[in-house]
Amino acid sequence: MVYRSRIADKVLDTKLKFFGATLIDGPKGCGKTTTAKQRAKSFVEFQDEEKRNAYLTMADTIPGRLLEGETPRLFDEWQDAPQIWGAVRKSVDDLQQKGLYILTGSSSAYVNTPHTGTGRISTMTMLPMSLYESEESNGTVSLGELMEHPDSFEMCESDLSYDDLITAACRGGWPNSIFAINDVQAVIARDLYSRLCEIDVSRIDNVRRNPELANRILTSYARNLCTLSTYKTIYDDITSNRSVSEKTITSYVTAFKKLYVLEDIPAWSPDIKAKTNIRLSPKHNFTDPSLAAAALGLGPKVLSADLWMFGFIFECLCIRDLKVYSSPYDGKVSYYHDRNNLEADCVLHLSDGKYALIEFKLGQREIESAAKNLCRIEALIKKSNETSQYKMRLPDLKMVVTGTKVGYRRDDGVFVVPIGCLKD
């Protein structure tokens, strides 16, 4: 199979240039090992059954011996032999070189190690493939270029229909599903979901959990996808007609977060006068839209007839893609919502201080109200700056990301950009 370039390639190249070792974590099945192997010149795979026992014995006794090999040297699923962490850290200290080692693991971020590796081992989180990486977005609009030079944008046109977006969301950004034939794509995503509930949620921390309860918890999260429903709402949904303790539910949710299945979107709390009126609870989300669709038992045919429901899954897809596209710029995603229902579905901050206010709207009808929302938030910041000692930066970009065909710049300065046109 020919390797399809990932945006994570750029991030990994930067990490290898400046750090002795790089840890790639992220959800199982997103392509971490394949991407790492494009840069590695030798590797140790702890999941290789023919060599596993020998590797683990060596890791227990003389872990430094496993470091012998051409660099960058990859340790895949390194958490199976956590002694490797200390050996890698010491080697980086001793050799004082960059780009020596790559470590990958789906749950490695939660392994207890005697040393943090700060300054020696850098971490990057890899996500499932974006629409641009799966070659469905035409990539005519660069997020980085739009943030840097917004005046250069004129218009764009997406090649994707609603049905195309629905199919992509149900299939997900999993490389195995993307490269499969059409009839098998959704099956692979659903199988991944079933494995999460039946096996992985227990294996992540060696605590036996009930697959049925795991499924109910994910289903409740999917019902409240990209909303500010309270934890009590989810708890009541899960425990209706059943007795389950809050502590038990919390342990399942924590396990799914360790597996990079669930991810809460934090609130953005800008230093403006309405600060006490801003919602601060996290927004519920999945790492990939296919997991939400699978939790709800929804396929392309059902969602094609229910675009209201797909709107929430579409937002999940957009957040995934924006995280991928902004990863070379160390992008961070949050949201804004105040008691007057003034909101931005996404606030995207880059490492250089630039930030964007973004709304997600599947169709054309809601673009007008979304654009006005973004302009009102900008006006609120301007008003606060008039009386505040500390002036807050105005947004560098106001954008409505849509599932429509045509993108353009409005007279109020808001950019309307189809998700089928974006890239990093």
C-alpha cells in the first residue's frame, strides 16, 4: 500500500529536529505506527509475537541493549515495556543529539514513569485522517495562509455534497476504513467501536468493565454531542431504570478519555466584562465523528434523511479537521458561549498568539445568523478594550465553516469556507 502523506509528518519532522526523542500518542487505529515508520531507520515492535518475549526480557534486564540500531529508532507500543522510557531519556542525555528515538502508543500518555522526560522527549498527539488527508477536501484554502493573510482570499468551491460528507463522517478518518472498498468502510468503523466497548475500555487500565454499560455511556455522550448538556443530564440518561453509581460512570468516562475516544472541548474565558456570564463547563465531543455515529447506530441512509442530527456530527468532523490542520501551528481548540446565547462554536488559538472565531453550519440558511454572532463577539471585545487597562487582541479571523459548495468573504469581514476546501 502506498503511504498517503499526513499533516503529522510535518509535526514529527519538527519534533525530531529539536528534541532527542518524540512520543506519538493518540487513538488506536489512527496510523501512528505507519507514520513513524516513514521516518524511522530501525524499529522494535513490542506487539510482534515472535519477538515479544525476547524484547520484554531484555527491557527488564538490559533495556539499553534495545537502543542499539540505526536512528531514528522506533519503539512501537512502548508502554508494554515502560523501562524503555528511562533508557531513552538517559541516552538522550548522554549523546546530546536530536532525532534519536520515536515512541508510539495508544495509551502511553498515562504510563507512570520515574521521569517526565521534559526537554528530552517531546509529545505529539495524532488524530484520525482529515478530509484533506483522505483526498476528499480539495485543499484550495490553507488555514495557515488564511490566518496569516486573510486579504488574499477571494472565493473557493467544494467538490463535496451532503451525501459525501455524511459518508465520510460515518466512515471516519481511520486509515483502514479509508483504504477499504465502499461497502466495507462503515463496517470497519463500527467494528472499531465494538472493540472499544468490549475489550479496550477494560484493557486500558486492567479494570474489568461491562461492555453494555460502556455502550450506554458512549450512546449518551453521542446524544449530547457538541452540546453543553450538564453531567447530570448524561448521568440521568445512563442510569434511567438502572442503578449505577456516579463513581462507576466516571471511571468509564476516564478510561474512554485515556483511549482518545471522548474529548471535552474547554470553554474560552476572555478577559471581557461579561466574564462572569460566560459558560465554563466543557462541551462534549468525540475524537472522530464515526464513533458518535456508531454509538447512535446511525448510518448514511438515516443521516441523509435527518440533516438536523447530522449537523451535530458535522460539527464533530469539523473540529477534528481543524485540530489536524492547526497541529503544525500548535493549535488549541475551545468554544465561547455566554448567558445571552452569544456563541462561537470554536475558538482556535495558534502558538503565535493569533486566533480565530469560528461557527459550524451545515447549510446555507444559518450562515447569516452565525456571521452576526461572530461580529457581535468582536464588538464585545472592542467595547471591553475601551475601558480595560489590558487590551485584548481582536480576532485575526472570523469564519463560518460550512457543508455548502461555495466559499466567499462577506462585507462584514466574515469568511464562509466549505469544509471541503480546507487544508493545513
